[in-house]
Amino acid sequence: MSKDIRVKKGLNLKLKGDADKSIVDAPRSSVYAIKPADFHAVVPKMVLKEGARVKAGETIFYSKYDEPVKFASPVSGTLTEIVRGAKRRIMEVRITADAVDEFVDYGVLDPGTADAAAIKTRLLESGCWPFIIQRPYDIVASAEDTPKSIFVSAYTTAPLAGDADYIVAQKKEAFQAGITALSRLTSGKVHVGIGKDSAIGSVSHAEVHTVKGPHPAGNVGVQIHKIDPINFGEKVWVVGAEDVATIGNLFLTGRFHAERTVALVGTEVPDADRKYYRTTIGANVSTLVSNVNTIETRIISGDVLTGDKLSNDQFLNFYHNTVTLIPEGNEYALLGWLPFTRNNIPSNSGTSLSWLTGGKSKVDTNLNGEERALVVTGEMEEVLPMDIYPMQLIKACMAGDIEKMENLGIYEVAPEDFALVDYINTSKLEAQEVIRLGLDLMITEVG
């Protein structure tokens, strides 16, 4: 029986620049890139060398510490460059694409009748396994584990983020096939979170939960906390809504179609261009935005709270369904501490006039202040709908106190759960970064 979730704590940031509900094809990128940095804690080992020909779905590197986990090319073409950073760390694997993709054919497999071993093998060999993220630690799942449950959130609450329900509603058959396949991989249930007026419809082989409430109600971490909390030694898997459809398409067609539906949003995007685009994982951002002055405009792969900063010639994140363009906050506001001088930005504390004027706001990247000392105000608890103490957990992470981190709920959280804490806390502390460092310490010391 499904369990509906009602979240009261949180904050909806009403921002200008959301995308119209229409989908068009984006121009094909000439070069695509897979970035190992998108897969936290993965150390890549190359299978192919520069100059090698590659098909869509063919392995280009694997995880050094979990060798069955392979990462595949999203397109066919020529592997033209392996971009390396300090200590020869692989930063990008760039592929110059063919005009038309040639796919590796893994064969059609019915997820309704296949056993768990066959499904797992197909996901690993095709490069679809990296879509599966493990909680705790928010890393790519180990090929050796069996989770106690699997969670998929199709309820989007992050500001301006691509609507997962709308995206998946265009791929219902593939989404259902993906859910069926995932249901074979867990000893428990697959849980799907949807909104009240979801267009997805009924989903078999899963327990569907209606979610209601402000951001971060759409975060899968909040849904896990409300439905099936994580205890020490337990593992839960998380898969993005469109990634489920990509997995399902693999079983229906035998091919890894790395299609990605991206919402182009933000006040710096012309009105006519704010819509959804069909593109491919790893596409160059210039296929969606062009002639952008990055001194005045911030290009973000992802939403405004958790996304990555990009330049005109960089590539989309492996997991993101949103590209956001907002103004850089590089203009000085005279007497900027006064409410009426701050462009009525959304505020949980009422320090701007957004609560009075209503409607949607235009925001930029300005921090509106510098980092300050942590002060106990209770503001963090107002936007984190979990039974944990966010400030105490942040302090434990900063101190590297593993025992306190465990007692305060480090196993239940991911950096994205602290995105609103980043936004509203008066200390200007980078809470997501602190939690990520805390999780990395747990990986090293606890495993």
C-alpha cells in the first residue's frame, strides 16, 4: 500500500524564467564528453586510446576499484582527446561524433521474465549502471550490492528545474520497462514519488507515493527519510526518473540510447528559447546556448541551488536535466542591506520585500555578504524536513568527528539535501561542500 508524503518544512523559490512545456530537438553537437568528475569517487581506467573508433554504448573506461562498472560512449565517432589535469588525472574523454550514430547491439531482453543476474549483467556491460546511485554516500552503486529498496523521484520541486514528470510522461513504456528491471535487483520494493496531478499514470512493480510540499520535498533523500530510512550497514539505490526510461529503453531495443531531455531556463534565456530540448548526454552546452557573455551571465548545468558552473565550450553533466542562465552578481548595490535595494529576492526570513510583493523574482549569483561565524538561529531546521540537526551535523563534518556524524544522521543525507541550507543560512557557509567532505571522510574511514 502506498504511503503519501506531506512535507511542511522547506521553501519554494519562485523564480522567473521557467520553461514552456514543449519539446524540440537540439542541434547535434560535433563533440561530446564524458567527465569522470560527474561520478564521485570513481577513478577511471581507460579501455580505449586516442584515435580509436567507438560505437554508442561501447565501453570507454571502467571504475578502477569496481571493475564491472563500465562507462560507455553516448555517441559513435572517434575518441579524439583525453583531457588530463594535475597528476594526469582524467578530466574529460572527448568524442568527435559521427553524423548518425552506430550502436552496439546488446539484444532485446524482457525485464519481466529475466532474472536478476541477467539484468545486472546487461546494465553493467551496456554502461547504464552509472545511472544507479547508492545512498549512503551519494556515489555510483557497487556491482556487488543488493539494496534494501530503490527510489525514483518524479516530483520536481527545485527552482526552475526540468519537470521530471513531464519528461517521463513522454516515455511511459520505457519508464515502465525500467521500473520492472529495477524491481528485480532489490530484496525490497521500488518506490516512485509523484505529484498530485502526475501525468505518468499507473506504474506496476512499484509502490507509488503522492508527494506534496515545498522544496526539498522532491529530493529523493527526503522521500527515503519518510518512507524507508537508512540505518548503519544498509544501502538504498536511487535512479533519476529519465534515467529509468533510458534503462528501460535498453531492454526494449538492446541499445544504449543516451538521450537527455534538458529544460533551458533562467531570465537570461530569450523567452522563445525557454523550452525543453532533446539532446544527448555529454553534449556541448553551445548547442543549447550561444553567444553568451559569461562575464555578465552564469551558465549552470543543473538548477540554481545544486548545479555546476559552465563556460560556452564545456559539456553537460551526465545526470542533469536542466541548463540555467542567470545574471552574474557582479554589480554593486548601494546600501544593499536595505530590503528595497535587493531586487525582492526570495527570502525565508523576510529580509527582502518578496513576501509582500508576491509573484516571481529575478535572482543573480551575488552572495549578498561574506562568510561569517555560525550562529544558532534555528533557520536551518526550517528548510530541512528531516529528523536531524543540520547545524550540529555540519559542525561534526567540519571537525571530522565520525562518531558524531553517525549519530547525527550522515548516512541519510546527500549534499543536495543541504542546498536550501546554503541559500538561507546567514553565515554564508557552503553547507553542501561541507557535507560532501564529510561523506568522503566516511567512505575513507568506514567504507
